[in-house]
Amino acid sequence: MAQVIEITIEPDGTVTTAVKNGCGASCKDATKAIRDALGVTVEDRTLPEFHLRSTTAQRSQVKGGR
């Protein structure tokens, strides 16, 4: 199953990304370009699914623009 990247932009400019159907570090690799383009990462945490082999999720949150 292909990775899916969900991007949520809140009214205050906070951007949250979530990767599904990935494995471990591939989640961070999948969102690297997005995180780099958005600027400073405020929080970078893994979801419980990050540690599973078949379904992986990872979230990053970026506050505002550059």
C-alpha cells in the first residue's frame, strides 16, 4: 500500500503532517521536503503506529510561515 501524507493547516497557521502506510524512518523522509519548505519544526513526534511494520504514522507540526 502506498504512503499517504495528510496535511492540515489550522487558522493560526499551524501545519500538521501525518504519514500513513510507511515504515519507521520512511515517514520522516516522506515529509522532509514539506517540513523544510515550511520552516521551523515546533514539534516532531511519532504516533504509536510508527513502530509497527505494516502501518506507520508520524506527525510534525510547524507554526506559521517563514
